[in-house]
Amino acid sequence: KYLIIYLLIYIFLLEEDFTSVIRDRSHIDETLRLATEEKAGDYAAAIQKLRKIYHTAIKPMEQAYKYNELRQHEISGTTLAWFYGEITSKPMVLFLGPWSVGKSTMINYLLGLNDSPYQLYTGAEPTTSEFTVIMHGEKIRSVEGIVMAADSSRSFSPLEKFGQNFLEKLIGIEMPHKMLERVTLVDTPGIIENRKQQERGYPFNDVCQWFIDRADLIFVVFDPTKLDVGLELEMLFRQLKGRESQIRIILNKADNLVTQDLMRVYGALFWSLAPLINVTEPPRVYVSSFWPYDYAPDTSRELFKREEISLLEDLNQVIENRMENKIAFIRQHGIRVRIHGLLVDRYVQTFKEKMSFFSDPELVFKEIVDDPDKFYIFKSILAKTNVSKFDLPNRDAYRDFFGINPITNFKPLSAQCSYIGGCLLEKIEKAITNELPALLSSINSDKQPGLSSCEATGCGEKPKNRYRKN
């Protein structure tokens, strides 16, 4: 009996001694190029051009045809200040997964916060109950969720729609950190399969969807002991549909297993996720242990190090291509606004054609809204240039839209011209086809090819840039 106790104490002391060995973090700064100075002036100039294009070419059509009231595209926001916040915001990296798989520990490790007063709280039990946004600031401080939502320049103001219960579960942490100058990290509450969404006090899945829609990179973290897929995790992967190019799977705490067991766990993870990720090319899976202490003895140390550097290269590509993503986001938004303007114009023209002296305006327009295909409303738009059938809004969205905004409130596009300002349609088409692509080309031409971190560190193949939003 006493021998067993002594052995347990000895093992415990060995583990304590092992975890006191801190791993070298120099490769993180090197791979993310945190020591290099960015061309802040060039980036600010590009942002200013992007703002000007939006303000002069896209916003006027938004206002003329009340695009922000089209419920189909809530992502567009409701205020110009919020939209500017979206343009100037940093890339967002989202951490999702079951409870206690190491999401908060991984963030602490990447930022070097371990054993500091500012590290995120971690533990073997479910510890993170809030959505925690870690962002750059001049000094270290926490920001309450209600303050973040009230400040439209932060781009979090739309979160107010989820209610005060959620805002109490939202917290921001600001700190002066080189990585946070270029990227914002979001830690989420762990998925607990036996907890119903109602017990959280706010719409957890809807909040997750809001962050998923805005994330540039999504890390879904697992550990070898939590590979089972329940209803909550299944729902999460349904919400990730269409975002497969931005998803990265992380099998964390891999040094807890010997090589043979690790291979079995890796296969079991794919078997569990296969029904949930129905794509030709599965997401990249990183296998390592993302925490500050040295790897366990007799494990694949070199493999884990290469996997970690590869993940950091993936993250670095998100940072380096953030301006291209913003331009693509604004162009996609401009295309949607243009399509909306063309559709409203077509509704207006059809209404005027069908009206006669003895017609009842309400009955005439009700017929048009209830059966737009009868009047070729949507088919006529497809004949225009730069219009894809996949970008067309839902027909039912316009029944709701015109229920709030009477058709008589809108002018046709041919009447939306002025001698000084020009025509709304011409300006937005010029922005989509010429100005935004030209801005993108000017940014790409400024990039000079250099030695990648993988080449410098010997980590192997550089990961493909698959996170980019279409």
C-alpha cells in the first residue's frame, strides 16, 4: 500500500519536473514575421481608397433602394459607421470545439501569456463560459460586452440583437501585442453535449453563426479523449457548411499518445467527422500539442514542430492577404447591392407597365410580388452582365421588403442620374468591374517574393492558401 503511494508521489514529481521545462517559442515570432515592420502607410492608403469607392459608388445605391432593409442580407449591417468598422477590422481567427480541449491554452501559448496575470483561465473542467475577443490596444484592459456593442467602430454592434443576456457573456481583452496588431482572436465556450441551448440564456448557435460568417480562419480543436460527435457538435458543423476552405481541424494534446495510438486516434477523428464534412477535399488537420511546455518523452517531436510551423504559416497567409479579402468582401457586397437595385428597378417598371387608369395599385402589385416569375422579374436580371443566378436573393425576401417599403417610394434606375454625380448604376458597375479590381492589382504588384518561413526553418511544404473567401 505504502509502496504504491510512494510510486504515485514519485510519478507526480516527475510530471511536475517535466511540465516545468518551457518550450522555445522563437519560431512563432519568426514564422509570423512579427519582428518585421509593416508598411502602415501603404495599408492606410489602400483602406482610404476602399472607403472612397464604397462611399461614392456603392453607398448611394444602398440608400436609394434601401438595401439594408432587405432581410436576406443582414450581414451588410445597418450603419455606415459599422460598415467602416468592418472594412478596417483586422482578420478574425475563431476557436471552436468541445470543452477543455485546449482552446484557451492554445491562445495563451500563441500570445506568450502563460504564467502572466493576463492569461486566459484554463482547467480540466469547462472553464470558458464567455465569448472572449482578444484584440490589440495601447494598454492591457478588459472591455465589457455592452461597451463593445455600443461602439460601432469595433464592428461588434450587430451583436446587440442577441440580447442583454448574451452581452453579459461577451468580453473583450485589449493588450499591446505584435500579433494582435495584425489579427483578432476569438475564444468560444466549449461545446457541452448534455447542455441545451436554452440553458445558456441566449441563442448560442446564432451567436456562433455570426462569428463564423465573419471569421477569416476557423480552428476546430479536438483532443484524443473527446472525439465523439453529439447533437451540439453536429449542429456546429452544419453551420460551417460553405466555409470548408476556412476550417482547420486541430488534434491537440497529441504528445499524450504513443505513435501507434496516435494513428488510431487520427483515424477515429476522420471517421467521426466524415459524415459532417461532405466535401471533395477535407480540411487540413494539424496534429501537435499547443501549450508552452516541452513535448512528452518518446513522442514525435519533429513531426509536432513541423505541424505547428505549418499552422503558423496558414495563419500568416490570412494576415498577409487581409487587404485582398477586404476588397473581395466589398466587391461581393457591391454585386449584391447592384442586383438589388436592378430587381427593384424591374419591379418598378413592371408595376408602371401594368397600371392603368382603372387599376387598383394594391391588387396590381400584389399580383407581381406573389408571382414574379410570371412577369420575368428575376429572369430579366440574369441577362445583365456580372449577374449569376447563385447571387439572386430569395423571392420571398422581396415580399417582406415591399411590405415595409411601398413600391411608389422608389424611382427607376433611369431616373437616378444627376449632371454632377452621374448615374447610380454606372458608378456601381464601374466600381465592380474597374476600380476594385484595379485596387487589388495595385496591392498585389507591391508584394515582393521573399524567403518563406518554411524555407527558413525547413518545415516542408508551404500550405495552400485555401482560406480565401469567394
